[in-house]
Amino acid sequence: MFKGPIALGTLRTSAVLGGRLVVQAGTLLLVARMLGPEQFGAFAGVAALAVMLGALSTFGTHLVLLGALSKDPARRAQVLPYALPTTLLCGGALLIVFVLICTQLLHASGVGWGVLLALGVAEMLLIPLSALVVMEVLAAEHTARSQLLQTLPLALRLVAAALVAWLAPADPLTVYGYGYCVATAIGFLLVLGCLPRRWPQLRLWRRPSGPELREAASYAALNITATVPAELDKTLSIRLLPLPAAGLYAAGARVVGAVTLPVVALMLSALPRLFREGQDQPQRTARLLRWIFGATAIYGVGLAVALWWCAPLFAWLLGEKYQGVEEVIRWLCLAVPGMTLRIAAGNALMALSKPWMRVRFEVAGLVVLSVAAILLTTYWGMRGMALALACSEWAMALLGGWVVLRVQRGVSHKDSRSVLP
């Protein structure tokens, strides 16, 4: 049953992501207990915005690199010389945008500009540069290793959180904000040192051509719409809810998001094969997609049931200050199966070279999330935010699954016509 390369790759990657889950859970518990609901809500909201904007920093060049190297490793010398300067320039511009948004629109969060700058540098410059290394390793089908490298900065952030919790400074949010950036910088240097070949020298860097820029732009749109559904709700919550309530919601949402990692492992293991076979071998791709969506659906339902029963455990772990988070987690269980199917559909469309179709269905889901959040939080507060997320995730799952089915049928029909005498 588990002898295929994707199944074995999924198991290995799931083991690595299991370690990542432990790291994320440990960081969540330490930071949430250390800051309390009000400060944690503010931190989670601005950090989510940093992650969303950081998804645009590479301008899609990391996914271009993944697709190119999956087909021909020699194309490394063609993509990296423009991917590196693009990431630095785009990330620097987004850093300015991030600080302006936080100081002008999210000033109620009370997070200082120094912390904002530290978070921005980490998420808009250091993490995107690390992503180029991770994609290079993933393209070689070393999926578990690539996820180890991606987890390294997160593990160092856990160490930073533990140190701040142990030192118990008067202003833990500021100290942890700076530690967050330092840990990410150390992680980036360690990740970079794992590359078998150095990056191209500065004199070889160049601007992307028009076709290269257009290809990257499609992946940039894809990457940001793939990231925003998992983060936008935390940023919306600090605008629509009181900060303590936003903190409770953010804690519950982070718990739910973390436990979907096995679906991420499954898709990461399948991506190189989907990139290679998606257009040329439709029958094999159709079988693979049926297997992926079946496994994803079963896991999503099972996970929702398990989370429902384990919700009191998370409330106990987070502490007395987080009374009510158990109810938030249980309402968020409604979103879990839709969330896992949305992840599968989005990655499938990316590998089938239909990035703009993925962008469309995810943008539709973001509109649903924004409108539903504004309407439902007015009447039901935190529960309304959870229901808004569930509406958004299921809308994206159903629309994304329908689009994948249409694309696959179109490819199969084209293939069947090509073999007719």
C-alpha cells in the first residue's frame, strides 16, 4: 500500500512535518501564554500581514525555479540570475508597504515600528530568499530534506520564544519581535550553507525578460492567493474584533492550520511528478489526482472529528487566560475538510500549468471571507469569524475541485483526439 514513490515520499515528509508541527505548537503555546490574548492578537494580526505580503516577495520566481528544475536541472543558471535581484527589490518595496499599512491602518494593534521592521525583514526578505533554496532541493525530489530546511528558521524562533519566556522581560512583545528576526537570519544563513552549489555571483545577476516576467507574475499571483486564505482572517480579526477576542480566535486558528500539515506533505511529494506528467500523460495524472483528493477528503473529515474531541486539551495547554478558545476550535472544525480540499485543488492547478485558474477561485474565496467576516462578526463575534472562514474554505474547495475536473477532462479529451486515426 505504501510502496509507491509518492506514498513513501509523503510518509517521510509527514515525519518531517510532524517535527514542524511540534515546533509550531511549541512556539504557539509559548508565545500565546507569554503575551496573553490581547498582545497575542495584535502580534498574530501583524505577523499574518507580514506573511501575506512576504508571499509576493519572490514575485513567483521560486515557483518558476521549481518548475524549471523539475524538468531540467541545467536551467538553474537561467532562472537564479534574475530570481535573486527580483526577490530583493520586490521584498524591499513590500517592506515599506507593510510598515505603512501597520502604522496607518492597524495602529490600534499597538505594535511598535521597531518590531514591525523586524517582522518585515524576516518575512519579506529572509524567508523569501530561503524559499529559493528550499525549491531547489524540492525540485530534486528531496522533499523531506526541503521541509527540514524550511523548518529550520521556525525551530530557531521556538528557541527565541523559549529564551524570552525564561527571561520574562517587562516588554516581551518587543523582545520577541527582535528575536524573531535574529532567529530567521541565523536560519537563512544555515539554509544557504546547505546548497551544494553557490548562488550566481553578483556580476551575473540580470533583469528578467518580458516573457520571464509574465511567467513569474502568474506564479506570484498564485502564491499570494495561496497564502492569503490561511492568514487574512487573523488580520481581519484585529480590525473586526476586540483585541482579546482576536487573540482567542488567532490561537484557535493557528491550532487548526498547523494540523493540516500532512496534506501539505502529500502535495509536496506529488508536485514534481504532476509538473512532469500533468500535460503529457493525462490518464496517469487523473489516477493520481483521484488518489490525492480521496486521501485528502478522508483526512479532512477525520481531522475535524479529532479536533472536536481534543478541543478541551488545547484550552488547557493555552492556560486560563484563553477561556473560550475551546469553543473557537470547535466552530473552526467546520472549515477543516474544506481547507484540506482547497490545498489539494490549488496545488493540482498549479502543477497542471493553470495558475490563473487557481488565482480566480482563491480570490473568490477571499471575497467570501471578507464579506462574511464583516457580516457575521457583527452578530456572533468570534463564532462569526470562524463561520466566515468555513464559508470561505468550502467555497474554494468546491469551486477549485470543479475547475480541476474541467481541466482534467479537457486534457483527456484533447489526448483522445490526438490518437484517433
